[in-house]
Amino acid sequence: MKKTTFLLSDEDYKSIQRYFLENFALVLNGDITDQKLSRLELLCREENVKTPLDLLNTDFGTDVSTGLSKLISIFTINHTDFFREQLHFDFFISDILPNLSLNNGPFKENDIRIWSAASSTGEEAYSILMAMIDYFGDDYWSLNAGVLATDIDKEALSKGIAGLFKNSKIKKLSNNQISKYFSRINDREYLIQEKLRNEVLFRWLNLNSSYFPMKNNFHVIFCRNVLQYFPISSRGKIVQKLSDCLFNNGYLFLGISETYIMEQHDLIRVGPAIYKKMK
């Protein structure tokens, strides 16, 4: 790749950092790499602007412009895997799904509401879905279930909607899971089957919004490995909003390294970075 001559001054980078902090509560750390500069140069050409600062605005409400969305994608981290932190999925299958099964537990019959709140490119949401289908078998398709997947990065969401993954992304899955849930496109790529793609609803959401526009609460929320990118002052507010979106006896999963005092949010620890709402 040809080295870019595009420059971003320290002052402009600080302005972008301040904008992300004030509007999305995201902390941008680290230096600007040549790869990021190349992407910024391309973005400015595509959007016909002189500087990335021209893409910044505060009038985005529940959505963002294409240019701002691409800027967010350049500065956010999208590292995820299928069935990441397997112990969480073991708990989900052994301790939670039995209480969500037909006519069992405190939840409404046939109604299972699960939210992947920092879904990135969709691996987590599809893992949740595969776990449910494996557990319920054919009975899954009689449930009012599926997964809501939200993220601040529109490009990541588009990849999740497409459901196309490289070999390196599915290497941890069993041969049975691959044959059951994917179609081979070529030697390098596999496509999530359409019936699974239809079970995941991808939507843009800023976790720093004053409120979450959810019509109903959830039985389970996964919000893993994202709070660490927010300032400490914002983390408690986000956790409280997540707790407010849980049914009583619902569960919240955070990243393994993300540990906080949860009692003030009506959440008790029931496993490694696993919390249950008890109000």
C-alpha cells in the first residue's frame, strides 16, 4: 500500500476525540496509524470534504449520516468471534434457557427477548441464535424469539446483515455447526443461512443516548467488551439503562474484564461477568 501524504493535525485529532467523548462517550486512545490516515483520506474524497472535522455534527438524533458513520467505523474497534468467552454460553445454555423454555419459569410462554447491545459484525448475535436453536431444536421455530443486535458502527452492522464470514472467523466452530448453519460460498467464505439471518434484527444505536427506544424489556442482554472504551463516568449510566431494559430475573452479560459494583443497579453477580436483575 502506498504511504499516504494525508495529515491530521494534533489539534484536529483532539477535536475528534472530544467530539466522540461528548456525543458517544467513547474514548479514543492511541496514535493515528498510516492505515487510519489512508482511510481518512479516502473518506474525505468520497464525502467531498477537506477535513474529517467537516463530518462532525450533533444533529443526528437516532441515526447518523453516512460520512459520520464511516468516520465512526475508522476509529472504533470491531474484534469479536463466534462463541467468544465460551463460559458465558455454557451458562446461557445450562442456567438461562431452561427457564425460558415452553411453560417453564417466570417468563411469558413462547416469548424470548434477547439483545446483543454491542453486536459489531454479528458473531455474538448469531452465536446466541445458534445456541437457542441447538437447545430448543425444532421447537425454536414455534417461539417468538430471535435476537436484537445493535451497534454504533453502521459498516459493522452491514456486515452482520450480510452474514458473510471468512474461514478464519468460523474456525472455532464444529463441523456440525458449520454444515448446519452456513453455506459455503468459496474456499475463503461462508454465508449464514437465510433463515438465521432473518432471526437477527440489526439496528444502529448509540449506547450514550439519553434513553434506549425499546418498546419492551428483555430477558437477556449481552453487552460485552465495550464498556471499557467508555469513560468511567459513563459506564454506570449505561449499566443502569441496560438494567432498566431487563425484566426482573433477567440477565446481563458483560466482558470478563469488565467488573463493577452492580448492587446499585439492582443486579447481583451470579457468575463471571454475569448479573441477574433482582428488584
